[in-house]
Amino acid sequence: MAFHFSLRALLRLRESVEKAELQRLRIIAAQAIQLRIEIESLDGEIQERRRDLLEQAATGISGAELHLAALSEAAGQQRRAEMLTKLRELEQARKKQQIRYTEARQQREILSNLRERQLSVYLREQARREQQSVDELFLIRRGHKARN
């Protein structure tokens, strides 16, 4: 008789849920990484614009150009602030998703451990039955030899 785990369907469901939660966690983490890269790129652009402005100021710059540079700086800082807000939101979402993934993994592990224990009991019982059959066969042969 083959081993049959009665909660096999539930275990597969738990494995599927765990995999889906892990995938969601990876997506959020990837989004956060991408956003950090964008923030770094924006910081580089802001620094580059500042260097350009300083070079232009050394050679002479009009008020209109200075005003345009100030507006550009403000827009860049505003965009950076929005990106940082989004990053904080992603970090909160990542923490929540990490908790969901951990719970899904624990639920799956409970069923996996139960399956392993049941399999262990089944294998011990199978080995015991096999040994019992071997012992019975030995006793039958021994009894048969004793009569002859």
C-alpha cells in the first residue's frame, strides 16, 4: 500500500499561497530598488545642474536664466520629495508583505512537517510489516525443517 497524505491538496494550496506571497514580496522589493536608482539618478542630475549654474555664474548669467535655474531646482526637489514619499510607502508595503509571506511559509511548513511525520510513521510501519513477514517466513521454514 502506497503512502497517502490525506491533506495533500491543502499542502499544495499552502505551497501555492507561499509562492504567490513570495512573488509579491519580490515585486515590491524590485520596485523599491528601481525607485532608489531613480532617486540617485535624480540627485546626480540636480548636482549636475548646480555645477552648470555655478560655471555660468562665474562667466555671467542673466536674471531670467537664474530664475529658470531656480525653478528647475525647485521642480527637481519636489520630484525627489515625491519619490521619497513613494519609497516610504513601498517600504511599508514591503514590511507588510514580508509578514504575509512569513505567515504563509509557516502555515506551509506546519503541513510539510505533518506530512514528514506521517511519512516517517508509514515507513516505520512498512518496515515493521516487512520484518514481520521475514520473521514468519523464517519460522515457517524452520518449522518445516524440524518436521523432516
